[in-house]
Amino acid sequence: MSYAASLPWTLESFDFDRIEIQRIRHNEDLFFLLCSASFVESGSDLYTHNLVDHFAGDEALQGWLSQHWEHEELQHGRALATYVKHVWPEFDWEAAFKSFWDEYGAVCTSEQLEPSRGLELAARCVVETGTASLYRALNDITDEPVLKQLTNHIKSDEVRHYKHFYQFFRQYREKEGFGRYKVFRALLRRVNEIKSEDGDIALRHVFDRCYPHLKGNRAEFKRITGKAEGLLRRHIPAEMTVKMLLKPLDLPARLQNALEKPLAKLAEKLFLH
């Protein structure tokens, strides 16, 4: 059976000509969020190769990464790029992605990974939490039917990816024997990396292509993209985000329940500047 036949959904299942463009074209905030997400997802093959190398000898994890995870992530990128091109055809997606890739490809290296395999899997749970929360929020924000369907599919994929990484994390936790403190530090490091690198780079290259006369103007970049981040912040599924983030810590139920509510108030800040 071909890999395409095993995908939970395919790009061909969407009729992008049915997009109700009038519902979304005016929304620059959604444009920035969707386009920057399409850039990061479209660069997933580089990250996959780094992870496959990092887990040399673990055929089960390497096989899942290269035969499933990579293909699904790249499909997310293709689908989001196709959507952006249909709604905003005047935006030169290819040129903007190339400039993003030139910068992102240079910083997305294996040196960024945790030296411990198990702690890297904990960190991956942070990334999948962030993407699942992002697409759940985008799904709540939009009333455009094609985007509603697309973001629901991607969100479901990301939740499933989280579950896979979490199961592999549990196996390595048994092998490597690290405690909660090291897991917490790994989670915190990855949250800070997400906030400072991936999303910022992608948003900046969208901004530079849209506003070439403001390139390098950090104040205007923050003002314009800050509106998009504010829209996302208001729709972040705080409870889901906190539950997913805390799970690798394997806290006692009473402590986890006590932490969830206060941490939910901070969840909107975890993946936004």
C-alpha cells in the first residue's frame, strides 16, 4: 500500500475553489497566522531528518518519523500554502518562503536538540502542544467552511502526533531514568525556543514581503503582527494546552488538578511573544 493511501486525509479531498473568499480575505491577522504556519510546516522535512539522525538505531521511532510524521507535516504545509494562494494570490508565497527557508534552515540544526533522547521527546511534546493549540484556536476563529475543515484535520493530526511522541517519551524515561526536574527544564527550554525562533522568523518573512518599505522596523513589525498574536491569544484553548504540557511531568493527580487552573491563565503567553 502506498503511503498516500494511509494518510488520514489528503489535499485532493479539498475543493479550494469552494473557499468563501469574502469571509476571510479582509482579515490580515488570519493571513499572517496562516502564512507563517504554512512556512514552518513546509520546513518539516529538515527537522525530521535531524530527529531521525538523533534517534539512530531506534528503528520503530525512525520509521514512524520518516514514514508518517514527516509526510503528514509536509501535507499541512502544502494545504495551508494552497489555501493562502487561493485567498491572497497577489502574495508571492514562493519568494517569501525561500527567504524564510534561507534563515530557518541555518538555525534548525541538530545542535538545538536535547542531548538526552528522552528529554528531546519531552520537548517534542511541547511543540505538538503548541501546534495542536494553534490549529484549535484557528478553527475557533474562522467561519470560512474550507478553513474550518482544514484546521480541524490538522489539529487532529497534531494531537495524534503528540500521543505518539508521548508514548516514545515514556519508553525512554524508563531507559534513561531521569526525574521530573530534568523534564521540567527541557519543557521550559523548548517553550522559550518556540517563542523566540520559529514563529518569529516566519512572521518576520511574511511581514517583510507584505511591507518591504518597513523591513527591519522592529516597532512596526511588533505593532502589525501583535494584532494577529492578540487574535490568537484570545482563542488559545488554555485548559487543553496546560493538560498537554503537564502530562510528561507525570504529576500526582491532586497536584496536577491544583496546578491546571492557575496555569491556564498563563497558557496564552506560552506560545506568543
